[in-house]
Amino acid sequence: MSKSVPDISFLGVCEDIRYIPASPSTLPEMSLIGLKSVVASHIFPLSMNDSFFIFGAFAADEQESTKIVVTDENGQDVFWIDLSMGVTRSSVQDATSDEKTQDTSAQANSVAPQVPAAIWAPANTRNKSWTIIPFRPGTSIVPLLIYRPGTYYIVGRRGEDEFPMGFLVFVEVKTPPLTPDRVAAIRAKPHAAKRVHVQLSCRNCDESIHAYAGIEKDDALELEGWQWYESLPDEFTCSCGETSNIDLTYIRSNLHGLLGDTLRTGPRVSLTHMHDPDSLERIFNDFSGLLEEQPAEEELQQFIEDNPVLLHTFSPDRVFYKKPILAKHQTDFAVVSSSKELVLIEIEKSSIRLLRKDGGVTAASTHAFDQVRDWLHEADEHRPAVLEAFDLSPDEVTQVRGAVICGRDQGYDAEALRKLKATRYERIVFLTYDDLLRSLGILIRSLVEMRAPQPF
Ligand SMILES: [Zn+2]
């Protein structure tokens, strides 16, 4: 039995493509970042305009144009893209090579402009082969929306012919409620948002829904007509009726998930950053000033609670303040990191002497280590009870570690201090307050670079 295989297939979507420039003798390398056929999203409707659709085409330069239709489980068309490939021959710098530039262009729906995507492909018409064709619809065309999670099929249509090309599965990322420990972790994340806004409008009558989520409600925004996401109705139907029964329950349940996960936001979602270089600079200066005053441990605790971004080096997903573990102990801070490590943190005064004149470790710093070692011992002996104290389930934590934050860098032999920090007392890391300042400084510089206007 022979099967005929279509000459074009759909491979998945990816968020980014990087072209690695070519030397004159080689083809540029195209790196598809995060190619996948399962798309997880906090919210629906989900815009696909910014995603790259990745196709594989056989003998791309000889292809007929294809109407690529995304259909839902019931076979209903959701949206479509016109993909037509045209080839312009042109020589690469190296005239002896027989490589060529291939321009493909595609259109999404009828109002789409031509979006050319230049693709380099080895041209060897005697040995036809498969080529990767990326296509990003872009935001200048009609919104290409996936209204709800589910399996979607990609089919190709040429005249009367219809053939399967692939599929995409969309799943909902269910977002746990904003408990205080999750709010603290969002505030600790360098790229978190303090508010996310999403807007859905009818193209015909302009009636729209403006919803926002934040770590707290914003009265001024509500006066401007923005609606707190949790108070959205089930559905949106505009008054002209062209936009009807848009399911808003995904936004209502999960919009706050984007606060700490801002890389997943796409078009139609805008956000207000939690941190900017200026506000972090103020925290840096205030913290340096506080440390100069030889503050009490409680003042240091309070300052870090007010500015949990100082804990960003622990990559927190959750941050706990002053949590007791079992009856005997109380942690100063605890963090569940993005790699599911529970880190129990002990802070001591910044004025503590870390090392003796002879380079040995002082009783005060040994005491801090011993404290954390006791916690880890408890965590090993009574793991379920310790996790329960944090309201964590066993599958949320793969390992328990410790950290001591204590003292300053100045006044010690550099080599002896390096040795103290490098010595791993089992699973315990040692940081000084200067280490916290330093990592905040690095963060500020990286934000300055990232958010600087890009020169053309
Ligand atoms: Zn309308």
C-alpha cells in the first residue's frame, strides 16, 4: 500500500529564532528556540501573532502556494495563513558557491500584508530536500486567537485538496492563588510585573474589556475603566454582536500568573515592571546606608522583608518570613527556588566578626552555621513535618539546603574570606551583606542594558 506524503508539514511553534551570521563560506545557522507542539498558557484567548510557525517544505522552490488552516477539534476553521513561496536567485558573496537566497512570503487572513522571511537554503535542484520555513504573522495583521485550550489541527488546502500537516495542543497553566509567600517571591523577581493588563476589543464596534491583575488593586486604574481580573464575567459579548461569547474564565482564574512569568506575555497583554534601575538604585543606596549604621538584626530582617529583591539570587518562587519549623526552631527567611529547592536562611548582624586575626573562623560565625545545620538535621529527620510547616507538598521540594547571611567583607585577609565562603558546610552557603549588595548591583546593570533604547 503506498502512502502519499504531502510536500509541506507543520513542525510546531517557537518563541524566537536566532540567525547566527555566516562567514562567507558557510550558510547562516538558524536556531529555533523552544520548538514545541504543546503550548502552555495562563490565559486564553491567546494571541498567536508573535509566535513563529515552523514548516518543513520539500523542494520549497517548486511549491504551489498553500492555504494553511488551523481547525479545532470539531473541524471548525479558527484562522488561516496563506503560505506562498517564491524564489529569487541571487549569489552569495562567494560567487563560486551555488547557494541562493530564497525569499518566502506568507499571508495570514485576507487583510495581512506580505511578510517576507528570507531563508537560506542549500540549493541543489538535483538533490531536492527538506527546508525549514519559519513564519511569524506579526502584530500588524488581524489577531490570530486561540480561544480555549484543546487540540488543534493544521491542515493544508490547495484548491479542492485538503491534507493533514500537523497539530498543536494548547493547555491551561492553572495558577495557584496569590498567597503572601507568592507575592513576596514576585516582588523578589527581577523581571516581575506589578501589574499586567489585557484588553479584548470588538473590531467592529470597538466595545472592549479591560482587565488587569496586580499584587494589589489599583483604584486609579479602576477609575480609568480597568476591571480587576477576578471580577470579570464568564463571557464577553459586544453590543453589535460580532464578538460573542468570548470565554473570560481563563483570564479570571489565571491572569495573575503572568506577574511573575512576564516572558510568557504576548501581544494584547501589557505590563508595568515591578523594578526599574532607578528604584533598585534607591534600594541599593538605602541598604548600603543601613549597613554603615551597624543595625540590629531585626532592622536587617525588616529591610529585606520590605525589599525581597535582595533575595533574587536564590531564584525564588516562594518566600517565607520568620517561619517556625517544628516547635524548636524559627527560620529568618525561607525560599522555594525555581529548581524546587527549599533554602532555609539564617541572618546574623552585619557587624559580626567573621574571622579571627589568625584567620580562623570566629565563634559567632560558627554559631550561625550550627544553627542552620540543626535545621537541616531536623529537615532530614522529619521532612514531612518540616514541609508541612511551610504548607508545601512533597512534590514541590526536591532538596532542602541552608544559607547564612552574616557580616561584611572588609577587614579580612581576602584569601581567608574566600576560603570561608567557599567552604561548603554540607549543604550550606555562606554570604556576607556585601554579596547581597554586589548581586543587586549586577542586576541593576543588567536591567539598564536590557531596557536601554536600542539604537538602529
Ligand atoms: Zn461589536
